[in-house]
Amino acid sequence: MKRYSVTSKRPTHLLGKIMAVVFFVCFSLQGIAQNNTHKKVLLNCNVIDCTGAKLQKNMTLVLEGNKIVEIKKGPYTGDTNEENVTVIDVENGYVVPGLWNMHTHLSALLPDPKHIEENESLASASIRAGLNAMDGLRHGFTSVRSVGERDYLDVAWRDAFDQGFFMGPRIFASGNFVSPTAGHRGYVEHGADGVAEIRKLVRQRVQKGVDLIKIFSVEMLQDELEAAIQTAHSLGRHVTTHTREPDIYRAVKAGIDCIEHGYGITDETIALMAEKGTFYDPTIICNLSDAYIKERENRLKTLGYANDKEISYYRTLINYADERSQEHALYQRQALKKAVDAGVKVVLGSDSMPIGEIGILEMEQFVLSGVSEMNTLIAATRNCADLLGVLDKLGTVEEGKLADLLIVAKNPLDNISNIREVKMVFKDGVSVNLDQPQGTASYWDYFSTSNLKKGFLKEAENAAGFQRGKAKQD
Ligand SMILES: [Zn+2]
């Protein structure tokens, strides 16, 4: 059946257009007619719409096809006996917009203690990317932004989900980075150098179907930076950059749309970002000190979210692989709070995998950084749709928007970790099966922890080859 896609302006060849029309006429009309009139009535909802409005209790939501058509106080007054109406009692669950994870690398393993990524085939990486995305959806992430991915895997999975081959989140894809040679502290072997090459690479990415451009701006010369931004904007794509000061200020001045990480971001830059409407994706999860990691895990233990030893071990390992000095961690934590207070539009991104669990951890780190629960939810929903230019369709719970919803059992405004109590997820009006797929393998076990359970930290350090407290990925 036709899936509504909110990503726009993808290149479509004439033949593709003709085929799409033929397919639509032959196979889709009946399905669309059914889908668009089928109603789901959600009773007894507590709605946190993420527009900035307060919690609304005792609400009824009506979904029709893939849209939210009605939100009103009290019980449903329509006819529930009609054949095309499904009534779902949400039992005072809390309805929030589907979450977004804005900094993902779907196939990546950060860290990779088993050295799986070395010489890994495209096919193998592709399977992990899809698993990761689908797992994220079951955690409530109905949309993800990919900011650096090999071989356009993100574009392929986006299309597979949009076409309905699998049930996955909406993906906004960047393809691989745009960077000069030796960009990202020497990491990029063969980059694009000079204005002409940068323009060409941006255009090639767009030709391959990306929705945005991710750059490494630190090593770019001024003309290269401006060329990347100008070319992407001319093709209707936003540009985001992995950067640190003093480059953050320069990139913001040059008209970048979003900053990733923002190491050492200054008060002056924060003020400029607020003024210019530049988005900030702080990935606070990869800026934690030993003390902050312990603080986080102790908190989760108290709340009863550390019972799955495998997950606790691995998420801790992920954080230690990126462990910072206390000074650095404190600085980034305070910068996040300052940015939110200054009115910078902050978004939520995990960087590390898997995107579901680590995305939730990032929300928890926002609150530990002093950001309110409401602003954390808005950073994970409304602001993200705003950056992608789809706020008219997604990002809040409002009449007329697409029905991407997360329903949790307890109030996330009381405690952000209540976002873990997933009752239901809707993507495009369809209820997501929250059970694990029939496969029995554990993502955590297979990709990371099997031999790390005893004395895991020491072994993990050796395996991943990292030095405690000296992460240098800025
Ligand atoms: Zn990243």
C-alpha cells in the first residue's frame, strides 16, 4: 500500500514517476480508501502534546487512517459500533508525540570491542542497521535522523520502511559525511578539497537521495564551509556539522542549520545561535565523566531499570569508551542548560548504538543536566520536526498531524524515566508490535558483551582499547 512519506524533494526519474502512477492505480486505491476511513479511538488519554501546552487529562484521540483527526476532552461521542472503528482504552496512559533520535549512525558500533566493523561486508552492516532502527521504533522513536552512514544504507532503509516492506521509523538520511581530506582529526582519508569538490560531493549526495548534509567543518577553509552550506541550501537540504569551538561560532555565522556535539561551546556562540535560530544537538551522552556515569547508573538502579545486567553493562561500556574529564563533562552539561535557557532550539541525539536505549539515556541525561522534563520532551519531538521542516505534519500531538505517537504508562513529566514504560507506539496511524521479533539473538550480546560480564569494565577497556577519562573525539 502507499505509504505517506514526509521527506520531500527526492529526485524521481520520469520512469519512476510513471511506474509509481501505474502502481498506485492498479494496487492502491482500494487500500487507501479503507485506510483513510478506518478510525482508531483512543480513550482515557493524558496528552502531553509538546506544543508547550500543559498536560491535558481525560482526553479522547481519534485517528483516521494515518492522521490525528480529533482531540477532545471527555469520552467519545461518535458511534463505536461502526465497522470501521476500533476502540482502544489507553487506561490513563500518557500520550506524547513519537520520539526522534537526531544523531544516529545506524550500522555503526561505538565502541566495537569485538572489532566487528573491521572488514565487515556491506550486507552484514545493512542487517544491523535495520535491526537497530526497528528496535528504536519499539522504544518509541518513530523518526530518526542519520548523520553519517556508509554506502547510503540509511537511504535504502528509509525507502524500505516508507514502502512498507518492514515496520520501521521514518528515516531522514544524510548518507556519508562531506569532509575535506584529513577531516575529523585526520580520520577522513579521501575527502573533498576545494570549493568545486565540496559542491560536487554535496550534489552527489543529493543525487543519491539524501535528506540532509552532514559535514566536518573544523578542517574546512572558509570558502569550503560556505560552499557546502550554499550548495546544500540551494538543493533544499539542511546542513549540520560535527564541530568544536572556535569553529562552532564560525559555522553559525556562516549559516549552518545545526551543531552536533558543540564541544567547548561559548556563551557568545549560544547567544548567536539563539538569535539566528540555529539548532543544537548536544549528544550529552558522549560527554560524561566517571562521576556522571555512576550517578546515572545509580539513579537507574534505584528506579529499577538496571535489572537487565546485559543492558546495564553495555550502556556503561559505551559511556566509558567516551569517558571525559570531570571538567569537560561539567562544562558540556552546563552549556546544554545555558543553551536551553537562552532559547536555542535543542534536539536529542544519541550518537552511540543502539539508538533506542541510548536515545532514552540521552533524555535522562538532559534532565540530569538541569533541563526540565517538558523541555526534554520538546527537544525529542517538536524541535526535531522543526529542524527537518516537517513541523506542519509531525513533532506534536495536534489535529491534522500524522499519527506518530508514543503512549507510556506513567507520567514522564514526573520522572523522565517513565518514558521507558512503553504501552503502545503508533507510526503513521499503525500500532507497532512491541514484542521482540521472533529471532532470539540479543543485540547487546552479539555485538558487544558476551565475554565482558565478569570484570567487564577492565576487559572492555582492553577490548575497546580506550583510555579512561581521555576520550578525544572532539
Ligand atoms: Zn556521530
